[in-house]
Amino acid sequence: MAKPTLLEIVQDILTEMSGDQVNSISDTQEATDVANVVKVVWNELIDEIDFPFHKELVTLEGLADPSKPNYMRIPENVSRIEWIKYDTRPSLTSAKDYTPMVKMEPSDFIDFVNARPSTDTSNYVVVQHTADIPLVIGKLDSPSYWTTFDDEYVVFDSYDSDVEATLQTSKTICSAFIRPTFTVADDHVPDLPENMFNVLRIHALNRCMFALKQTINPKTEREENRLRVRAQRNKQRALRKHLDWPDYGRKT
């Protein structure tokens, strides 16, 4: 079944609301308002559920900033990082060696790096996160741990100054959830799996009925909750497995 366009979703909602029918979202203010409600609801669903088909392999952005050699930036369209690997080969002539980086909670990371001797300038360098917050970073070893204090920058525990002046984009591989875009246009198809379109429509209908008609439909509210629970359970169409299912995998 083909996924509906934004215009088709708006037309369905207007029918349920006994609103004026339109041939374009821009035909009436009511249709435009409904389309904007659909966009708000879509954003809420994207924030609420990590859909597997939004997951991609990406790279972090190197800063090329010698004052923060262990910092990298998260791309703007990334909503969540699942894991990070960094190429820890000892020289550019060696074979690539993508090593999993271990994520630390910010407070644990600060305790870990600042337990190092800041006076040992042969092995460590003090990097100022801010003017008043120093981090003691290794400068002779490849990174092993990472954290983020602001969801914008990834901070690693070390870098190998014998190999590179700062951590490099080309040496990173990350599994991340990418945030898609939503365009308020007639032919736009919201980026959702098919089983989520009923959730989107019912949720948007309820929001429109309350915002534009000042009414609530208990039946559609119950339907919205039911569909949301089912969609959460079935969000991954492949490789789905319940924890209580028997394991028929071959033993080695």
C-alpha cells in the first residue's frame, strides 16, 4: 500500500472534522493549520521512537582545533549516536584498525581524566573545556573513551600526537539515528513506516479537534493509545525477536 501524502492526510482529517474539502493545503487557513498540526505530531513521533530505518553509518566532524585536539562535532542531522569506532592504527602506513570507543557518563569521564597527573606534560595535556574546567587528556595514545557534555561535541579521553595533531573525521565510523525533514507541501510523504501512519493521523485528528473545534473524542483517543503501543512493539520490521522466544541458533 502506498504511503499517503500530506495533502491526503489533511483531507482525511478535514473529513473527520466536517471541515471544508480542499485540493491543496494552501486552499484554506483551516487546511494549513491542520498540516502544521500534522508536522508537530510527526516531530513528536520522531523524538519518541528510534525507527531502525532512520539508522545510518556516519562520521563525526573533526574540528582541526589544536587547543581542543580531542573534540569532535556531532553532525546536525544526528538525533542519537548508538556507537563510535575510531581508527587507532599507529601510523598511516599501517592497516586500518577501527576500535570501539567506550561511552562514559560525563561525571565519570571527568573523574577518570582528571585523576591523571596534570603535571606530567610528557604524557598528558590539559585541555580547557571552559576557562574554569580543565580536562587532563592523554597525548601519546589513541582514544578509548568518549562522552558528551552538550549533545553537540564528542569529547575523547586522548589522542596520539605522534600520528595526528587532532582527531580526524576520516578515522571515525558511528552508528547514528538520522533526523529526517518534514516539508509542508501537498506531495510531501512523511518519513514514517507504514504502520505509523494511522498513529500520525489519529493523533493529529485528536489534536486538531481539541485545538480547532474545542472537542475531544474519547473513542479516537483510545484508538491513538492502542495504535501507539502496537507501533512501538512492531517498529522494527526485520530481526525482531521476543526475549522469551526459544533460541534455535546453531550451537558452536
